[in-house]
Amino acid sequence: MRDEVSIVVPTFREAANVPTLVHRVDAALSRKNIDWELILVDDDSNDGVETIVAEMARHLPVRVETRRGAPRDLSLSVLLGMRLARFDRLVVMDADLSHPPEQIIDLLGDLDVDCDMAVGSRYASGASVDQGWAWHRRLISKIGTGLARPLANCGDPLSGFFATDRRRLPDLAELRPLGYKIALELMVRWRLRVRDVPIRFGDRSRGESKMSWRTHRDFLRHLCRLYAHRIREMVRGPCRDDRAA
Ligand SMILES: Nc1nc2c(ncn2[C@@H]2O[C@H](COP(=O)(O)OP(=O)(O)OP(=O)(O)O)[C@@H](O)[C@H]2O)c(=O)[nH]1
Ligand SMILES: [Mg+2]
């Protein structure tokens, strides 16, 4: 049987990165005889991404779903892409080329080895981080990772690059994630078995970061909810009702 994967990429103002991303995914996966599709879930960037994708879609399995009339939301964008996917095996990654498309194959390889989620990790042995990644970004990432690690059996719980299989996830419509970090939400609330896969993390090549103080504030709120959930679990045992809270 041919391997299959749906790649979900949330985007906001990433039109400049999309052609390179799609061509690198194609080069990496078609060479390995993998059946793939790439779904961009765009938060109404109004940057011409639909036209770029329409042109590419003449030759390649890429499409864009535009979220209109809803507040911008990274996690909900990812969940929407997961629900729209044709295949059960899913990879989620950023559009800015900080996640090397050539390593999708490594994530899929580890997903097949007895785990529910293979996480592209910047902090696993053998991983590397681009020298150009600014010191304050490294520091913020380290602090956030340190705060999240007690919740998850994962070296890089804030990674946005991961592979999973929809058949091992809850009903996605049930989830109401808050904030930026959908992998963390899934691995904590559903106690997923996670494997860390070392990656070569690159710096954003074009376009602007969407990080803001609001992002950090939302992340801290998200963490508080997940800690509260974990404490409730310790007191009452696993509780389904918490999961969508
Ligand atoms: N749909 C959607 N995508 C978003 C939103 N915010 C960010 N993204 C996308 O999510 C991915 C990660 O965002 P980035 O801005 O690269 O965030 P980051 O990687 O933490 O920050 P940098 O290191 O500065 O690049 C990118 O593909 C963004 O385009 C959003 O509100 N909605
Ligand atoms: Mg980025």
C-alpha cells in the first residue's frame, strides 16, 4: 500500500513562503512515493495566497481553506485542517520554512513506531537550531518549554511540527483549545504517547513573525488551564468533561 499523508499548514500572511514550501514538500515526498496533499488554512490574510495556490493546484495536490468572519485563531485553524484532511495520517507544520519539509518523512517513520504523536523537536539530542534565531526568541522558547514540560512527556512540547494519526485522536469537534499550542493541548488532555524526533530548526526565511505579547499572555492562560486539568485528574481521575473545557 502507498503511504499517505495530509499536511496541514496554518497561515497568516505567508504568501511569500508558500511556493517554496509546496515545492520542497513535493520534492521530499513524491520522491519517496508517498501520496500527499497539503491544506493551507489561512486566516483571511488578503495577501493573494488563494491565487498562488490556485496556480499551483493545477499540478500539485495543494488547496487553501480561508477562514472568514471569525477571529484569527491558530489552533482552530489547525483543527479545521485536520478535519478537512483526506487522509488519517497528518502532519502539522509552519509555513515559514522553519520546519524542514525534508524531515516530514522522519516524523512519519517514528509515528509508525508505537506512538500517537511524533514531535519535531528542537531540543532532542541531534537537533539543531539556526544560528540566526534571535537570542530573545531562544530565551522565550526555553522558558515556555520549561513551564510546559512537567505536563507532557515530551522534550519540545511547544513545537508546531508534528505527525499524528486522526484515528488515535478524540473527536476533534469536541476540542476548544485556547491559544497557540495545539500539540500541547492534544498531548496533555489525551495523554498521547509522544516521541521526540530531532529536527534542524531554521529561522523564518520571509515574512513577519506573528508572535506578540498577546500570544504570550494567551499561552500562559492556556498553561494555567492545562495545569488545572491535570490537578483535577489527579484528584478525580481521568475526566472526559474536562477535555473540551
Ligand atoms: N491560520 C492562522 N495561522 C497563523 C496565525 N498566527 C500564526 N499563524 C501561522 O502559524 C505558523 C507559526 O507562526 P509564526 O509567526 O511563524 O510563529 P513562530 O514560529 O512562533 O514565530 P517566528 O519564530 O518568529 O517565526 C505560521 O505558518 C503562521 O503563518 C493565525 O492567527 N491564524
Ligand atoms: Mg515561525
